[in-house]
Amino acid sequence: MQMEVNLSSSHSNIYIERGILHHIREKIDGNCKVMVITDEGVPAQYSEIVCRQFPNSTLYVTVQGEKAKSFEVYEAIIRKLLELNFTRKDMILALGGGVIGDLSGFVAATFKRGMRFASIPTTTLSQIDSSIGGKVAINVDELKNMVGTFYHPEAVFIDIDTCKTLSARHVSNGLVEAVKAGLIGDEKLFELFETENIEDHLEEIITHSLMVKKKVVEEDEKETHLRKILNFGHTIGHAIESYYHLHDYYHGECVAMGMMAVLENKELKERLRHILEKMQVPVSAPYDPESLLKLIQKDKKVSDDHITLVLVEKCGQAELKEVSMDTIRQYLKGEAL
């Protein structure tokens, strides 16, 4: 399957096809220098398959996890590009999960003010969520995505077969973003998680999740209003990630906790709880509410002691609401219901 994301300033082709990892070169112009950026956790055979298709390619392998989204790793890659005389006409090819996509996209966006960029997401999380939309960034210490911009890939290659090497926990971690997509914009997608065998419908889940995001991004590329609904669960979720020093809990698991914290519709909250338990995703974690609140106050969406929060009262429909930090405190303490 192929879909397109059409924006005023760019155009991205999204390919969803089992086995497409072996056919990347057929879909994109590779007559240039190519740096394939990946990490130590991505199976080496994936890098070998991709690099063989681009004779003038360089493989850059970084550490696994959020530590890769650091100034140190970013600088090392930039220096390598300079050493190899890369130009704006050459290409960065991200091969890995969301961390690699964020890091690679930020490198491509900033090296000589922008070079070619394409992505091969290899996890459910990156395939469902971060592969399209153009958000690229690096972290500042344990604060996620503090330095970033918008930079869209010219092509995204989603090979669902790459998920076969993932642990069950990693698969579920990514699927949380699909559950979120259902809650904010596709009730039938949410119901699929309730009634069907998730593994049997993985391709359908990924496709419908991307359709939700595509629609939102095309209407609001730079997150001035509507696109903020994609942050459902993320305000508290990101704070939990930072609270646990980007350790112990994965991104999707923290988003799940964030969604549970702000859902006020009791029936919908129980439906979500049932899905998360079915996926063996934690619905809560111990934390100090005041410490978490301090982390949330550093969020880029905070203004004058208020923050724009995404709320869902009815499945498939999200709304944006300005809430006070005191309201956030109530959510963190479980007192908002």
C-alpha cells in the first residue's frame, strides 16, 4: 500500500509493504552519498540489506536508546558528514525506531540548512507514530525533545516484517500510539483492539493509525492548533519518562499512563484499562505528584501557569482545553474524577 502526505512545503511518500526492506532502492533516487544511521539494537542484517542497495553508502551505528538523542551524538554525526564531504544533495537514511528517526531527521534538517532525508522505521512505535509528521529533535539531559524542528522525510518505508524481531513488550509499547489514534480520531480502530486478535490485524492497525495522523498533519503541519490532539496522554506521559530518567518505562507505556490519568469518562476509562491489560501495558506507576508537576511546568506548551491539554470525552473525538497547573495536580493525584 502507498499513501501520500501532502503539505504546503513538502511531500512524503509512505510505503507499507511486507519485505520492502529489500526494495528501497527501487522507490527512491539513490544516486548520491547516503549515510544510513542506525543503533546497536537494530539487527545487523537490516543494515546490510539496506547498504547493499546503495553502493555509495556509509553506515553510522550509535548507542541504543534515548542517549542517542544527545548533543554529543549529534555533533559526532555532523563531523562525520563533514569528513566525508556530504552535501545538501546527499541523503540521510534513518534505520531504526523513533529515537533514530528523531536524531536522523534533526541531523538532516540542520546540516548545511537541510539535506535529503528518508526513513525506514523498524518498530511498531516508529511505524505507527513518529515515521510521519516531521517532528525531529534531540534531548537536553533527561528532558525530551527540547531542541528540534519540523522536517519531513521524502519517503518512509514501513516493512511490518521488521517487527518480528521485537519483544512482545516493545510491540505493545508501540501499539499504545495506535490505541491513542483510535481514541482521538477513529472509534472503529479503538474497537478493533477490544474485539480482535491484535497480532492478526497489525497491518490494518498501522495503516489506520497513519491515516488518523496524516489527516491531522495535513490540516495543521506546525501544531498551531488541531495537531495538538496527537499529544493525548503525552503531557503527563513525558513527565513520567523524565521522572524515571528515561528508564524503567517505555514511551508508549508512559503515554498509556498519561491517557489513563486524564480520562474522565469512567466507561471509556475502563475500556482503555481493559485494552492495556490485554496488551500487558502498565496503567499506572508510583510517583510523587509534586515532582511530576515540576517536570510538566517545563513543557513547551505551558504558558502563564496554564497548559493546553488534550481531553477525550467520547471515543473518536478529542478536544483541546486550557487547564491550570492545579487541575494537572488533581489529575496526578487521581482527584479529577
